Amino acid sequence: MNQTIKPVKSKAYQVCHPEKGKILVGLDNPAKIDEDALAIMEAARLWGVNWASIASECEVEYLSEAYTVTCRCGREFPSPSPSARRCPICEKNAARERRYINRITYKDRRVNAENN
């Protein structure tokens, strides 16, 4: 599936939590209600926790207008840059694969190599 980019239609926020880490969320907010609270709610939904339990510990930073980018897997995700390649879930899976591959030891097949 080819990567597609939709025009700017949302805003990108970075939500930081001391235990959960950082996450990028995009918001479509036509009502113009409290965008920080909506960003925390969206981050909590992605983390799989109740937003009320983490709202006081979160810091929200407005990044920019966001592009809606479609990943190779078919998920749409917000990105401040139209050159984003993978959604956060695919990026996490790729990092796990890289860690797994780096643990595999390879046998040296050169002629006079000492194999340990």
C-alpha cells in the first residue's frame, strides 16, 4: 500500500507523562474546546489507561499543524512532517525486530577465521 498524505486538517500535540513517556497525538477540534484536555484524553486512550488518573501528571506541548499520513499497514496517524514513514505501532514493531536481529550471533565464514 502506498503512503498517502492528506492536507493539513488537525493540530499535533506532544503529551509527556513521567511513567508512560512521550506520545504524539493529532486533534480535529472544530468546537475549539480545551485542546490540552482533549490531547491528554487521546494519549490516555492510546496508552490504554483512564485519562482522569494521569491528567494531573501530563504536560502538553503544541507542536504544529499536523498532516494526516497513512502508513503502509493502513493506519492513519498525525505527523507534523509529511515525510513520516511509519505509524508509532509499526515503528515499535520495527524496533523490536531490530533488537531481536542484533541478538543473533553469526558464524564467521571466512577461510581462516577463528569461530568463537
